[in-house]
Amino acid sequence: MPNSPDPAPPSPQPDPPPPPRDRLGDHELAAETAYQLVHDESMLDGNARLNLATFVTTWMDGQADRLYAEAFAKNAIDKDEYPQTAAIEQSCWRILADLWHAPDPEGAIGTSTTGSSEACMLGGLALKRRWQHRRRSQGKKADKPNLVMSSAVQVRWEKFCNYWDVEPRRVPISLDHKALDGAGLDRHVDENTIGVVAIMGVTYTGMYEPVAQIAAELDRLQERTGLDVPIHVDGASGAMVAPFCQPDLVWDFRLPRVASINTSGHKYGLVYPGVGWAVWRDRSLLPADLVFRVHYLGGDMPTFALNFSRPGAQILLQYYLFRRLGRAGYARVLGAALDVSRRLAAAIGQMGPFELWNDGSDIPVFAWSLRHDPARQWSLYDLSDRLRMAGWQVPAYPMPADLEDLTVQRIVVRNGLTSDLADRFIDALAAAVQHLDRLTGPIPRSPGRPVGFRH
Ligand SMILES: Cc1ncc(COP(=O)(O)O)c(C=O)c1O
């Protein structure tokens, strides 16, 4: 029998058209293909260890990763299905109420949030609602609320004022008053002031605002005018540093004027992104008409967050760290970050061209500017670009209103920036400066290049 002819070689399968990026494709992809596609594309993101711009945690230990994988399906709002996660959430904010010296932690009230942004909104809303109730009960108008804060607040507070129709009253920072310190407060506070925001760890520079000094100024104002103005402490970063590293600093509920405090679990709380906390000194400070009761998931559930569904895993991760690290562990981890930050600040201060704004000893964050030198052909923006070429993200940006002509650069030291890695950074910085100093003309600037960094 004649051999049957070889079968014709399969005609090559044409590659399926690449799935579109900005609209849904018409066909399915194999899971492995889709995985590889997303994996490869996200490789173009930066290297988290070399990111000295962000405050947010990018590393947790293996046990935390295991817990995360076990819990990623839990929905924090579904307290009926996940009552234990709800109980753990309560333990977490009680731990914080105790850590921040609430006079009676059992009588405090708190909640988890997606981060400080949401927690600040809740703190601000409670201030506004309490002020409205008081004004209306006195038969007074309650339509022109204002909130007093430093000009260097995080963009969050501008959003709060914009979204909830509150007039922002910014007390300008200056070279003499590098943070809100009580000076000039009386020119900004009046009967329509719902509260004063004090920041523990100013985003621009890492400095603490002296909350006790601000409270004392408000005490004097009350004696003179009768106005009783509460403080909300935005402790996005510092409320998880000060209790461990500066335990004698009085900034929290030890000051009777401090009504509420927020922090980001995902900053120096050391948890992956997605968790924040808001705590009120006692229940009377959170107006009952801000709390909703929800029945449709079964059970009777009080809720006063802005979001409804959100991941519950980060709450468990926060609890894991509270249990695992305790006071000693947080003091060790954050103390090490402060050591690195102080060393880095000292090294940068000694390099010559830079002037330190602060020394990195409040939270492990500091900023510097360039000394004036008419012969210099480069700016901190050029330095930031040059460092990025070596993999380091170190933002440069203008200071806020009234100081906007001053450009600074900032480093945020997080868990994982070891002193070894910090030495490598100083080498990279010195090499970048050396390169820029050799320039014989200014670097051309592309039009429309953003000069700044969103805080
Ligand atoms: C002082 C301050 N408040 C609020 C926020 C917002 O925090 P989150 O990113 O947790 O929403 C930040 C973030 O950097 C901050 O520094």
C-alpha cells in the first residue's frame, strides 16, 4: 500500500488580536495568558524598596501574607457573616483609644476606615454636626461653618471643606513658624469655627505640630471670648510613631480639647494599604444622627463609615501586628526607622548644597531645600529626575501658599530602608549631585512638565 501522504503541516494559527486596553475585549483569554499579561505590565511599576516618596507599607512578614490570603474574601461591612472580624475591629480601635490615653477607653468610640482620608472626613463631619447642633439649640444660624488648619495640611482637608461646604481657614506657615503652633490662631477662629486641625506629622516635612501649645492657645481664647473650639488631631503618620518613640510628648486625649484622632494603619501602623482608624474621646462627641443602623445583611449593625463594602483583611492584619509587636515591637521597628532618618538627614545636611528644613526626628521624614548659589545650573526637580534614573523616587515640590517659592525635597523612611540601603542612597545622591554640578548650562525643561507632587 502506498504510504499515505504526510498530513499537511498545520497552518500557523494567527495570533489572536491583542486584547484592547481601554475597553472590554470580545473574547475570553486563558487565565494563564491574562495573568502573564497583567504581571508583565505591572512589572513596569517602580521598586517599592526604593520609593522614598510614599508613607504606605509595602512589606509585611510571611505570617501576615498567610493571614491576608486567608482573609481576602472577607467584607468588613458584613458584620453578620463576619462577627469575629467585627469584634477584632472593635478591639483594634479600643487598643488605639488606650494607646492615645482616652480617659475611659471603654467609653470611647471608633471605627476602621479605608485610610486616613476617610477617617479625616469622619472627624470633620462630627465636628461640623456638633457645631450645627449647638448653634441651632442656641437659636443661632449654622450655615457658615469654618475649619482652621495650617496652610500645610494634606489635600484631604481641602477636599473635606470642598465636599462638605466648610470654609477652610488656613494659617500660613512661614520660616519663623514652620508648622501651626498657635500663633495667629485668634485671627482665624470665630463663633463659626467647628474646630482646629492639628497635624502630627505634616505631610510636606514630617514635623509635628505642637498640639499642646495649640490647645493652650485655644484655652486662652476661650477665657477671653467664651468660644470652646475642639481639636481634631490628624495623626495619619505620627499617631503611630509618637506613642512609641516620644511617649512623653503630650498631643493626644491627655489634652481635654482633643476630641478625635485619626491614623493610617497602612502608614506607620505597618499594614498593607487599605486601612485607617478614627477614634473619638467619648461617645458624646460622635453625634448619634451620623450613625446609621443597617439591617439588610441580617442583624442590627451600626455604621458610620463613608464606604459600605470594603476589605476586612487589613483589619485582621492590623490586629495581627498589635498582637505580635506590642509596644516593644512598634518601638523597635519605628525606632530603627527614626535612626535611619536622623542619619540620612545629618548626611544630607553635611553635603554642602542642601539646607535641612528639619532633622527627621519627629516622624522618620524630613525635607531639605537648596542653598542659594547663582552659579548652579540645576534645581531639586533635576535632582529628583536624576535619582529616578538610578531607581530612587524622591519627590521635589513647592511648599504651600506663602512659601510656594521655596522648593523642597523629602524622604520618607519606612520599615525596610535599612542603614545599608540608606548608605547606597547617599552614594546615589552624591553621584547625582556630582553629575549635575558638572553641567555647563541649564537642563532644558519640557513644556507642561508638572512641577509638583500631590500630597
Ligand atoms: C497628614 C495626612 N493626613 C491624611 C493623609 C491621607 O492618608 P491616607 O493615604 O491614609 O488616606 C495623609 C497621607 O499622606 C497625611 O500625610
